[in-house]
Amino acid sequence: MVPNLKSKPSRHITFPRLAYSAPASSEVTIEELRRLTLPATKALPFVKLRANDQPLWQPESYWCVRSTGKRDTDVQLGRSYAHKAIAAMKADRNNRLIAQIVQDIIREAVGRPGKKSARGPSPIAVGFLNEISLSVAAAS
């Protein structure tokens, strides 16, 4: 004989549900992402991007210039690059930009082939550094 089975009410067990909810996008988040992509910096004529550049990647070099062969023209070109770099620094809110450019200017000056006595910053770099110095002095 089959014992009388009473049906027990089934317990409905609820388990906590885990779900990821992304934070609501805000202007601050969007602006921060934009700053990290460095659009103004990457648009500078003397910045060399990596092959297949991605939005959050840093450029390959912050100082990739080619001399025109005329010293005065190169110095003026360097001065115009300084103005563009300052504008990009402000647009991207990247206070490290000028330091990164100066590091690459030094790297380029040391690594440039030629006589040891001829090493040093190129005329374009001299114009750039002079203009940056004038801007810093004017801001003080």
C-alpha cells in the first residue's frame, strides 16, 4: 500500500538577483572620456600617431618634425607649433602635453645623426621652446 502522501506546499525561494547597472551617463563622464581620447593633441601637425591608432592610445611621438632647411622659417614654424600646442593643451585639458613634447624634443636632439658638436635642438625646437618660454613669462 502506498502511504498517504500529503503534498507539502512548495516553498518559493527567491534568490537575490545580481545585475550590473552602468552608471547613468553624465556630462562629466562624457567630458572625461573625451579628454582621455586627446582629440586636439592627436590633430597637431607634429604629433605622430601609432599605426591603427585607437582612441585611448597615446601617440607614438609628440615631436616628429621635418626641417625646411631654412633656419628663420624653421624658427617661425616652431613658434606656430607652440601656439597650437598650448591651444591643444587647453582643449584637451592635458597639463602634461608640453612636458611630453619637451621630452620628445630632447630624445630627438640626442638621437639625431650627425657630428657630436652639431647635436642639440633643431631650429624648429628652438622656436617652439622660445615661444613656450615667452608664454610662461607672460602668464606670470
